[in-house]
Amino acid sequence: MIGKMESREWRRQEISLLFTSTVTPLLDCISDQVQIRPRELWGQLLNGLEYGKTIAIQLAETADERQAINDDFHWLTKQASHDLFNSLKNRLDFPLKEIENPSVPGQMQRMKATCCLYYQTEGSKGKCYTCPRMSVKEREIRKKEIVAEVTQ
């Protein structure tokens, strides 16, 4: 059986290989082709990774598994070398900004790292409540709408 340190090192090597050989070149290519700043795409990836981390922790069977998931996520988003991202910095290291969850008063939730541009799609109701492009005033209006929907 592989020891904890060896296992962690193996996971980090595999994650590094995935990013240097696939994720980073793919996001750089997409950014070039669709004229979207790479930062916007990396922010969307972070949103997905955070969701995946939440699900993985729920599915983890042991405290050690949950700890490994948290440790690897922290390593990737805060400590991994900028070389993985073909950049001068870790492209997944976004500041944590929290806003109040309109559905659960008193509970905080993370604001998205970058805008997903959903509001530009046909049939959208506007920007997402967690959109960093939303002004404080717009967010208060949206919050009231959500609260009204939830309490009906």
C-alpha cells in the first residue's frame, strides 16, 4: 500500500501533468479563439472545481479522504507552481469574496470568481446573484426577488 506522503505526491504529479499537458493549453487556445481573457476562463474553471470539491467531500467515506480532497484543492488553488498555468502566477488563486445567501439568511456564500456571461444569453433574467459584475444595488434588488420567490 502506498503511504500518505507518496500518495499525496503521486496525486500532485498527476494533477500537474493534467494541467501542463491538457488544461492550460486548452484554456489558452479557447481564450485566443474566442477573444475572452484567460482570467475569465480560469475563474469559470475554479467555480467548477469548487463545486466538484463539495460533491467529492460529500461522497468521501472517511475523514482521511475528506482531508486529502481539501489538501489537494488548497494546493492546486493556492500553492501550485505558476508553471502549471503557463503564467507568472497561479491562475486559480482568486480572492474569496462572500455575500449573504438570499435563500438562507445569515449564511454566507462565495461570489463567483469571474462572470459566466449567462446574462448575455437569450432568455436570461440578468446577471446571476453571485456575479462579480453585479453592483451592490443590483444585488440587493436581485436578493429581494429571490427572497420573494422562496417565501411564496
